[in-house]
Amino acid sequence: MHWNNQTFLLYAVTDRTWLGERTLYEVVEEALKGGVTCVQLREKHLDQEAFRAEARALLPLCRRYGVPLIINDNVDVALAVDADGVHLGQEDLDLPHARRRLGPDKLIGVSAHNVEEARLAQAQGADYLGVGAVFGTSTKDDASALPPGMLKKICGAVDLPVVAIGGVNTGNLPRLTGSGMAGAAIVSGIFAQQDVEGAARTLRAMLTDLVSSKN
């Protein structure tokens, strides 16, 4: 699968907290219909077998929409299902080792919270950065908000696509104008919404305007 900066415009990070009667497959498909450009499967509480099964189910769905499926933190699952890549936190498997295992053609994203982490990730061969939390977030207990202006500093310090994450929604998204980001990673702003497809469509339009204006 080919990707470019546009791939990271609307980056959906799954969260089954709000599924209710729906399956994750159904909700992800609604998000894809609304214009999501990248999907990260984030499963902190599933065992390996269940994680692999969920990834195997979602991969052909994402392929049908021409959208990469990224596995959060778990290189073994990514390899087992031939996913399009992984996203690594600062405490996870180191990037050079992940690259050796995954090969040169898979996407590897890295979480960065300051310029030093961002530059190191770029030097080690990351394909994109997830930077946050840009706002307060209820979906990750250990994510503290970045200092004001840090997102813009990181964007200016690297040549990689930078995805803003952490509490981003339609209400606060305009506050990221001028940061230089390539897109935003959204969790509850998509998956906690009653109309997932409509929420994704609105976010896609807002991000398209924000990024195309050279933000």
C-alpha cells in the first residue's frame, strides 16, 4: 500500500469503550465511510489471540477503503496479520528493532512529547510522529498535556508528518491552526459519537481546510 502525508489527515484510533451493541468492525466501517484516512487498532486489554483475530477482521475492511491498518504497540500482531505498520510509544519496543523485524516497507510511527524525542525518532527511521497529548484526554491515563507551542516546535524540528493526538475534537481542532501538523488522531471524537460516520465526515472536512491552508 502506498501512503503520503494525506494518509495521516484523519487518523482514527480505536476504542471499544463506546461500542454498546455494535461490533468494532461495524463502527470502524462507519468511520471509514465518513472519510477516515488511517486506522490504528489499539487494544490494551485483549490477549494476543483475540488481538490477532480483531486485526485479521479489520485488515480486509481497511484495504477495501484503501486505508492503512496500524497496530498499536504490538509488532508480533502486525507481523502475524501482515498489517501495514505499527505505532510505538516511548516505553515500547525500540524502533530499530521493530524496523528489522517488519522490514523497510511497513509504516512505523512513534509517539513524541518533545523535540529531542522527535528528532531521535526521525534519525532512527520513523515514518511519522504522534504528538500529544495536545489537549486533556480521558482515553489515556498517563497522557499529560503538552506545553503551549510544543506541537508547533516539534513540527518545525522534523521533516516527518506529525499527527496531533490527545482530546482533539471539532470544538478545539481550530486551536491547532498554524501548528504545521499533517493531521490529527481522534479517539472519542469519532468512536464515542452516536453518528460515527457523520462525526468522521465533519472532522475530515475541518482537517482538510486546516491542513490545505498550510496551517
